[in-house]
Amino acid sequence: MKIVVSGGGTGGHIYPALALIREIQKVNKNVEFLYIGTQNGLESKLVPRENIPFKSIHITGFKRKLSFENVKTVFRFLKGVQDSKKMLKDFNPDIVIGTGGYVCGPVVYAAAKRRIPTVIHEQNSVPGLTNKFLSRYVNKIAICFEEAKEFFPSEKTVFTGNPRASEVTGKDGMKGRLSAGLSITKPAVLIFGGSRGARPINEAVVKALPEFANKAYQVLYVTGDVHYEDVKKEAELVGNPNNVVIKPFIHNMPEVLVGMDLVVSRAGATTLAEITSLGIPSILIPSPYVTNNHQEKNARSLSDHGAAQLLLEKELTSNTLVGHIEKILLNQQTIEEMKQKSKKMGVPDAASRLYKVMEQLIKENKK
């Protein structure tokens, strides 16, 4: 079996693709992969590290306002389709899957035009322009939020969840806690703003440090590499309590997540897939700076079901942050109910589900 995977731009598109590839490699040793991305995107660094063959095309996204750049993008798209067709002819895949980002546009479109079975995977509750465009041409659309159904043809759409959910299960939470410098006996809350961090969250946490000092729980606070030095200086000025561990980045996040009682974070699709797969209650502070405000819609899909509490960035202060944490963490009934509701929304076998959709398409195509 030969599979082409395409996805790029952000980790939210790339990590699910890599999780899917790892799952397939576990259950089928006779699969060849080709990953098509962009040369300057994050995928050009992450994919080769996994020893997956990588090729690139040049493509940019459309501007949402009138711009001459959009004319250039049309020509780049057409050139990208031409280049993709050549790569697909040479590799001769059984199926092509796009996991999001501009690069999927020409790659998946070229595959559909060559009558190769195609799938797109939409991680968010509100799809981006590329997946909306591709939905007309692909055979199947895999979604992670029921709310995304309304944007796609119902006969093509299937709920699979996010493959990243499959990668956090079965880890050792106690080992994760110890690796982060946390106690294994006290309740623990993880606060982070994504891989790059988030300034408003950092500011609220720094102001809350003196209040955290007297609490019976502990905080693991991940600032993001960019903000770490500034945050450490501010923490030293106000006093860094013993029960607050500050880190720039966590490399073994799945292991650390398993050991957490509560998570405070943005509402990116990958994070939500991971925490629901583990049944962890959360306080979600969606980024208001993303396309179509999709993070708030992602967050509401959890908060509306009682699996999370929504805290909008405009309402975020040190007081509201501590208040929300204690409302959950210090109330055993609340935390147990939220755990159950979070777990109910999780899809720990998401990677396997998505692979089954792909296998079925290949089988139908060979009839």
C-alpha cells in the first residue's frame, strides 16, 4: 500500500498527520509513505525527523481582502497542481489524505483529478478555506467536532476524531509528574498557551503567583520559549512559590498530561483531542486572533457539554483565573463530573478510525 499525506503550516495540521502515519506503521508494515508539504513550513523540519520521505511544492494562502497577491496565489496553485500531479504519477499512491493547510489544496485537488481516492481531515469545528474548497472534490471528509458537519456534504462526512488523541493514552502520569518536578501527592493543574505561549495568559499567571503560594495544589506553568526569560524575571520579582514550576516547553507532553488533574489552555483542536481522550477537565481560554474565531467554537463544543469551563480572554485576570481553577479543583463532585463528561467526548481510537475510512476507500476503488 502507498499513501500520500499532505498537511502544513501549523502543528495543528502536521501532528495529526504524523500520529496517523505512526498508527498505520504499527498495524501495517507494508506501507510506503510520501509526505508533500512546503519547503519553508514547519512540516519540512518535523517530517524528515520521522524518517518519512518528504517533497515540497510552493504555495501561499489567499488574502481575505482584495490584493494582487491573490493573483500570484492562483498561479502558484496551478503550478502546485502541475507539480503535485507529477509527484503522484511517480509515486502512484493508493490514496491521498490532506490534514489541512494551504499545501493540501493543490495536492488533494491533483489527486482527485487523477481519480485517486482522497480524504481530507478537518480538525476544527469551523473549517478553513482550503477544506471548504476541497470538499467538492474528495471522496470522504473526516471531522473531529460534530459542529463541523453543517459545512460539508452529509453523504461524504464521517466523524473520526483527531489522531493525536490516540498518542496520549497508555502513558505513565506519575513519571510525567516527576519529570516536570511536581509532587505525586498534591492535585496538579497545567497552564499553557500553546507551543509559542500566550502573553495574556502569562500576564494573568504572573499576577496570580503570590496567591498560588498558599494553595494546597500545585501549578505547572509552561510559558513558551519566546516568553520564558521575561516571565522568569517577573516571577523572581513577585516571588516564585515552591508549588509553582515554570518551564519554557514540555517535550514529553503526552506523559505529563496524563498526570494532570486540570488543564488551563487555549482551545486548539489538538489540545482538545488530547485532554478529552484522557478525560481531563479543562478551563479553555480561546485565542481571539484565529480565523473564523474557530477556537471559541471549539471551546464551546466542550463547555456546552460540561467537559470544560470557558474563560474568554477579555474576561481573563489573575482573579478570574484562580477563581475558575478553584471552582473545579477544590470541588470533588465538580471535578468528577467534568472528568466523566470530558472522557465521554474523547476519541482515543481516532487514528484507527481514520485509517479504516482510508482502507475502505482503497477497497472500493479496486472493485
